[in-house]
Amino acid sequence: MAIEVSDRAREWLRKKGGVATVRLSPRHGCCGGSADIAVAEARTPDEPGRYTRLEVEGVTLHIDPTLVDQGLRLDVEGFLGLRRLFVEGASPTRSKE
């Protein structure tokens, strides 16, 4: 499977509309250089055609094609209304910028 979604994350995502985007986000260092970090958001991407779309147990996932089949896992952390979606299993990569 391209990505595993925890039961907790699946339930949380269903309450948020049943869709998530997993993408690379550039992070810049203070002394130069940058890295791309995998992030997960409970929303449809701005350009869905650039992503691989998967249906996982009632949840629609849009995954950056470079992250497909990397053994990723989506989960939720936090408590009460302060919960957030996160992705684990992807190592930071050097940004191409």
C-alpha cells in the first residue's frame, strides 16, 4: 500500500470532509540550504491533477507522486480541538530549488 492511515486519523479526516493532501513542503535553513519535508493537510490540493489520488477506507488522499510507495503513515496527535494531522516515514530530502 502507498500509505497507511491510522483508525484515529481516518475518523478525524471523515469529520473534516474525508480528504487529505500529503505533499512536500520546502524548509529553509538559517545559514542557507533547504530541505523538503513531507506534510499532511486535511484539504484538497490547489492543483489536484499534480497528485496521485487514492481512496483508503472511505478517505480520499492526494499524494505527491514522489511520496507514493515510501511506506508513509498518516496519524493525528493532540487532544480536544487541538488535534493535527501528521505524516511519518519520509526522510527529508534536499530541495531542488
